[in-house]
Amino acid sequence: MYLAGFKRRSMKEKGVLLFIAALSILAACSNDDSINVEVVPPRALAEVEAENDAEIKDYLKTHYYNYEEFENPPADFNFKIVLDTIAGDAQDKIPLSDQVSIMTIPVSSETFNLEDDVVVDHTLYYLEAREGTGGSPTVGDSTLVKYEGQLLSGNVFDSNVTYTWQYLPFFLRGYAAGISNFKVGTEVISNPDGTSEIIGSGIGLMFLPSGLAYYNNPPLSGGIELYDILVFQVNTGLFEEATDYDNDGIPSIMEDLNNNGILSDDNTDESVELSSGFGFLPNHLDQDDDQDGTLTREEIVIDNEGNITFPDSDGDGTPDYLDADS
Ligand SMILES: [Ca+2]
Ligand SMILES: [Ca+2]
Ligand SMILES: [Ca+2]
Ligand SMILES: [Ca+2]
């Protein structure tokens, strides 16, 4: 599984990563007596974004997918998206560029610990090959998916052919954001042979520029290179509406306090956690968000219909569950 999401790292974690990076370099050079390591600084976010975007646009103009099969599915059709070049017999096919939708996502250079303090808009391209019959998850929800990840070259680096639950905040930012555009199915049916399937699932494709994926920090295995564009085909089965991963009574998506679609950078008690040395739990993973010793669940009110209210007993504008002194 190569999809681990990014989070803002503590100094301690950065130290560990640097140490690991140093070990990797040493391992790579272990047969060479005269170690002369040239450290290449990460490239500028805006430059890579422009390069990636041009490459994706070019791909979308010169490729098509088997949309005709999706429009009139043959009896034995497996509902898999197949990409191919527009050429020869296929020269009249409609290019992907005429069929994709886009979403714009601002990415901070801080996400990748880059020196320059910039925010660069990134374009995510996605295609809904089959619309699901259910609703759409948020980036804070657990979603039941099948997926296949490949590079623009067509090389598959990861896939899961059976449905698996994914808590989207743990995955790549562009992947979670892309999935939130798709609809899921509505019904699970059991087959006589003991297997089950989901009726009406969504099938889609998305193109992630590297700033919405691994950027300069790809996994060590799988064949993903620095700044690679990733393409995911997904089949969205079901999702858990208003997923509350830490079970503190507040849906994860509502623990994205700065509303930027990244749940790992909201951590109300960060300074206390860093000084205690007991780890770093962003609010969506923290049952006591202000670390005042009273669980978040005890500091909010949920009525019989599930509506949540946030008492602010000292009237300072900060609700109790985020206020260490009330
Ligand atoms: Ca929660
Ligand atoms: Ca916390
Ligand atoms: Ca929480
Ligand atoms: Ca409190």
C-alpha cells in the first residue's frame, strides 16, 4: 500500500527522517570508498506544478478511454476503464480532454517542507465513467473502494481488486479529494456462491499532479519517481457518512477547523503534545482535543436527532472542547 498521506511533521520526526535519508544514501554508496554525496534540493513547487500540468494536458489531448463500452456495455463487459492513444483506427475518438472535469486545490510549499513560503494552485483532473447511485463521501470519510494506481506510462504501481475500506485522511491528498467527487453505490447483494457485490457503484479516473501526491518523497518501492504524476482508477462502493474516526462525537470532516481539506494540520493542543513527547494527534484522531483531561465527547452536546452543539461556558469565543481552561 503506497498511499500514506502527508502530515505536518514534528521536529523530532524530521530528525528521524533525515537520519533515515542519511542511512539510505550511505547504503547506496557503501561500495564506494570515497563517498561524495551531492544533495539535490527539492524543486520549486510552482515550477513542478506547471510542468506536471502541461504533461497531464498533453496526455488528455492524445488519449481516450473506452467510453463507448461504458455507454453501451457489452454483456461480458468488466467495467474497467481502458486508456489508449488516439491514433490509427482510433483517430476519431473523443479525447479525454473533452470529457474530464477539474478541481483546483491550493497546495502550500510547507506541505513538503520546502524553503520558499508559497501556495500554488494545483489542478486535479477527474473523469466519472459511471456515476454511482448513492451519495459522495467527504475527504474525512471512510470509503469502500477498489483502486488501481498507474503512472502516465501505463505502469501499474499499486492495485486492490477487492473492495477495501479506506479512511481518506490517511491517503494522498489528491486521492482523497478526487474520490470526494465520485458517488458510491446504494446496495450490497449477496451472491449464491457466498461473495457479495455492490450495485450502482461509481467508476472514475483521476490524474494527480505530484503536488497532490508524493512530490519529492515517493515510496521506495513501486517504481514511482520524484515528481511523478499519478493516475488512479477507482470503483467507489460505499462510504460511512459523517465518519467519526476517533469516536469523540464530532465527525472527522468537522475537525478540519481551518477548512482546507487537510485534517492532519488541525491540532489544537499541539504545543502541549510536543512538549509532553507523547506524540502528535491531530484533532480528528484525538479524543481530548484540548487536552484538559475532559474528553471532547463530554464537552459537546448531541441531541436525539444527532445535532451537535458546542457550549462555550466562559464566553471567550472558543468552545469548551477546544478550550483548555473551560
Ligand atoms: Ca471525531
Ligand atoms: Ca491533539
Ligand atoms: Ca477529536
Ligand atoms: Ca475544555
